[in-house]
Amino acid sequence: MKATTVAAIGAGALLLLRKPKIRKGSVSFATPNRGPAVVMRYLVRLSQRARVPIVITSWTRTPQAQAAAMLAKLERGENLYDLYRNDAAIRALMNADRNLASWASIIDAWTQSGRPLSRHLDGYGTDIRTRNLRPDQIARLMTTARAMGANPVLESDHLHIGWPRP
Ligand SMILES: [Zn+2]
């Protein structure tokens, strides 16, 4: 066997080792909730194109789950006006009693009016775990998501992605 062949095989083996197992996209779930099939296809494509395995921590949420998530953000000292575009809805929440039931009913009313506070309420929002990812992987996910027409927002412990409706 010539040295060049060995080198070629060596390079090939190296390529095999380095090629991530996620050529087909790797999407796993840390939540039982699912959402629209088109969003599932987006997630697989995102993982595939960015070459990053992704773990979904939150997908479709009930108004109660959305209220719980927002109350938790508030507890952590986060500013809801920075995180959500619907200022009028945030004002209504901030003026209401800080409990699950009252927040859930306000959140549901906004959804019924056609202005959902979060894409999670109609299944077009997904959260990706970031604690297991390197900064360059997170950056690639964000760039790739934008190229796919989505709106990624890096939050304290996850990457939120709002997907376009087809
Ligand atoms: Zn989110």
C-alpha cells in the first residue's frame, strides 16, 4: 500500500470520526408537549444545517404554562417588557394580581383576540437548551434560524426560536 493511500484512508477515517452523527439532524425532548408537524421539520432542518444536536425544553404551552413561565421570569428579576413585544398585554399582566389564574386568563384573552403573547401558545415557539452547548454552537443555531426566516432570542437559560407560519 502506498503512503498516499494510507494517508487518504487516514483522512477518510478522520473525516468519519469528525462527521457528526447528526447529518440527519438530532432533535430530542425534555418536555412531553409537541406542536405542528411543520415546526418539527424546521427543528430537524435547523439541527442538520447548524450541525448541532438540539434538546427542546418547551414547545406548545397552555395559557397556565405560559403564565407559570412568565411569573418565573419575573421572579428571576427579568424585565418582561424586554422579552415580549406586546407592551399592552405586559402592562395588563403587571397590573393584575401576580398569580397563575389571573395571568392565565389575561394571556388566554390575548390569544383569543388574535394577538398571542408568545409563539408557544400556538406551537410556533420552541425553546432549546443551551447549558450543554458551546457559544459557537449557539451562534450557529441563531444564524441558521435567521436564515430559515425564524426569530431567535437568546434568553438566560435557553434559546427561544419563533418560527414563521407557513
Ligand atoms: Zn420560548
